[in-house]
Amino acid sequence: CTTKTKETEAKKADHESVVAKLNSRSDRAKSAIARAESDIATLEAELGALAKMQAEMDQQRSSEHAENSEAIADYQKGVEGVQAAIKALKSYYGKDSALLQQPVVGTHSASGGAAGGII
């Protein structure tokens, strides 16, 4: 009976050490799960902030695009008006008019440095 008791106590000690190892492993897993849940919550908050910023930037780009499209249309009308005015002036004054711009007259290369050397 003593040998059976010793064997049983040895088996019990072995099983208790296995249970202790498993409990330790379970506690570590629970800790890892808690850290992962915390990380997930942080990342979800960051994703929400990024989505909000993206929506604001998209809205801003959309409004700027609309303003730019309006400005382009206005500028195009202005260009067409200037071209029509030039055409009307050319037809009224003719090609040999003194009001038309003349080509730029070149200057002599020595005249550019007069302020710096001759006294």
C-alpha cells in the first residue's frame, strides 16, 4: 500500500506540475490577448481619424476643383474677349498701324555697363 501511495503521489505531483505549466501558459495567452485587444482599439481609433481626415481632404479638393473650373471658364472667356478685341483692332486699323506692337530693337552690348565703370 505504501508503494501505491508513493506512486500515486508521484503521479499527482507530475499532474500538478503539468497543470501549473498549463495555467502559466494560459495566463501568458490571456495577457497577449489583452495587449492585442488594446492594440486593435488603438489602431481602429487611428483608422477612424485617418478616414475623417481623408473625407475632409476629399471635400476640400472637390470645392477647390469647382472653384478652379469656374476660374478656368472665366479666364477662357477673357482670352476669347481679348482675341476678339485684337481682331477688331487689326481689322479697323489695318496691318501697318502705329498702334500695333513693333519688334524689340536690340541694344549695343557696351551700353549695359555704363553705370558701373565710366567716371
